[in-house]
Amino acid sequence: EDQVTQSPEALRLQEGESSSLNCSYTVSGLRGLFWYRQDPGKGPEFLFTLYSAGEEKEKERLKATLTKKESFLHITAPKPEDSATYLCAVQANSETSYDKVIFGPGTSLSVIP
Amino acid sequence: SAVISQKPSRDICQRGTSLTIQCQVDSQVTMMFWYRQQPGQSLTLIATANQGSEATYESGFVIDKFPISRPNLTFSTLTVSNMSPEDSSIYLCSVRQDANTGELFFGEGSRLTVL
């Protein structure tokens, strides 16, 4: 069964303290891995898509990387406005999961000034 | 990216009643999806809303409980029927603008509380 897990469940950082969030996945064939940011009371906001192992994407203080089993979201010198829940999602490449995007449980990030 | 509007943004409902959530997109999209996000949890796909045909439901979700309409390429509704407190959730409409990618764009969500 296709599955996505994320760790840690919650992360508290001091402003400027870099760290990484982990997303581990089990799918029969990966079509794409996605990172989203969700602020309280809002819908998820798309950040990145990664398609193959070794691929990297960057946006401001965020960098996403992908291996064959997991993805990391690196946050460099975070600011309080980076506080949010970060969701990882995968789209499987199988007949039984056509077009379905499966979300992980998320990591709640708090950046303290 | 598409602008997705949902109504209502929030509502408080009585047990046993039904509520219809509307999702309007500012451009034509092929694929629309309805997700549920229960308190403190991640997103679970309810169904894919297919234009011109019945919705495709995920395991654990049935048409009698969550009827969906998709009359055109910019609009869909999700009804939560015969509500119970367990239906208290955020319901999210999402779209895929490019059929060749899996990237989803979401509305702001509809927060339902069932008393």
C-alpha cells in the first residue's frame, strides 16, 4: 500500500537555526513528490515538485531534495514567518492509484524570534 | 495558478442535517478533487469530481453520504449528508491545472462544526 510518513511531527527552531524536515514514502512507482505549506485556517500552498532521485529545488530559504526512499526539506536561517505546517505528498505511478495524490501527516514548524 | 473560491468558509450545523459546499474556479480545469482534513490530521481524498459523469469515491467514502456534482469545468459541489459530530472537519476543494503533473492547488477550505 502506498504510504507517506513525515518526521518530526513538530519542530521548534530559534530564528536563524537551520534544520531539515523528512518525508519517507513507499509507493509502487513514483510519478512525483510534492511539498506544500499550510498556514492555520488556510488551504495548502504548493511549494515544489520533485520527480527523480537526485533532483533539488530551491525557493528562498527552502530547498527540497529527493532520494529513492525519502525527501528532505531544508530550511536555512528560518524566520518567524516560516512557521507553518509542511506537508509532503506523493503521486504513485500505478493503475490502482491513478491520479491519486497521498498526503503525509505533516510537520508543524515553529520559528521563535 | 488558478484562484479557487469555496463557500461557506465555515458553518455550524445540527446533527442530522445536510450542507452543500460550493467550489468555484476562475479557469476551466479538467480535474477537481475533494479532500477532508479532520482536526489535527492531514488530508484524505474523498473523491474525484468528474465533469459529466459520476464522481469516483475513495475507499471509506460513499455517494449517499457525500454526493458530488460537477456540472461544468469551473464548478463543483460537495454535500455532507445526515451529519454527525464525526463529520466536523475542514473540507477542501482542489484542482489540477496541468493533467501531465500532479500539482494540486487548493481553496481556503470550508470548516464545518456539527453539534
